Amino acid sequence: MNIFKVYFIGLTIALTIGPISLLIAQRAITKGMKCAIVTSLGVALADFTFAIVACTVGASVLLFVEKYDRSVHVFSGIVLLGLALYISYGALKAYQKKIQSSAAKGSGNDFISAYALTIHNPMTVAVFLGFLSFMTGIQSIGGVLLFAFCLFLGSLTGQLIIGLTAWILRGFFQNPKSILALNMISAIGITAFALGSFLKVLN
């Protein structure tokens, strides 16, 4: 097993632009780098979980999830739409109070919400299915854990790159109107992914 290749797989998965990437960027700018790190850990742990599943029971579980693709896309669309509405509501509420969202404290569930969103995200399942051939056939428990850990590190690196980049660029968003615009763009982007999930069901 090439640990650098596994690390690169995790990095590739992390840098796949999707609703999770938008969420990390949004939290980095509006809540700060600490929140982005917590969110990134939640996402990377979800990827670690997927890696364990793929290495141990392999195609049987991931393909089972793919079998119920329509239901997964409907559920994902509903959750992402709810997230977009929540971000929009929070941004409007903060703007009306004329306080910057970046001063807001996390609700304490950033880690859990990031983990849950990543676990059921169809894009994550699709990416892992694409890399499935690299994840099956590992015999020892140590090999499985090493594979999952290397993938976790790659995933975490990618998530942190996204969060750090967004946090560095936060200087462009120092006034309430800019923060509101950022949140709305993020919400619109996440809504687009939600609609994409619904459209896949209709095809």
C-alpha cells in the first residue's frame, strides 16, 4: 500500500467542490478559523468512516447505498435545502442587528453537523465508489486502520486548505453587507446542490 497515494486520495476527495466545501468556507469567514477546524475534523472523520467501511466490507455496503440512490438524493436535497435556509436566516438576522456574523459563537454542534452532512452526502459516496478499487483487498486490521488514517490526514489537509484560504480572505468581508452577501452566495450555492439532488431523482 502506497501511503502517499492514499493521502492523495483523501486530499482529492476533500478538494472536490461541493456543499461541504462551501460550508467550511462560510464557517471560516463568519465564525472564525476555530470553527473551520472543528468542521474540517468532522468532515475528515466522516471520510475516515467511509474508508473503514470500504476497506472492510467494500463494495457490498457502498453499492447498497448506491442502490437506494434516489432516496439518498431526496434526503440529501432536503437537508441541504434546510441548511441553505438556515444560513440565509442567520445572515439576515445578524445583518438586521447590525453585527458581523464573524463575531457569532458556534452553537457547539459544528463537528456533529459536518460529520452528519458528509456521511449522507451523495457526492462523497460517488467519490468513494470511484476510488473503491484502491480500498478493497486489504487483509489486516492494521492495514485498514493505516489506510483510513492516511486518507483522514489527506482529507483533513484539504478541508483546512479550504478553511484557511477563506479565513485569509475574510479581510474582504469586514462590513455587515459583505458578510450578508457572502452568506447569501453560500446559501445559493448549497441550494443549487440541493436542486441538483432533486433533479437526479427525476432523471
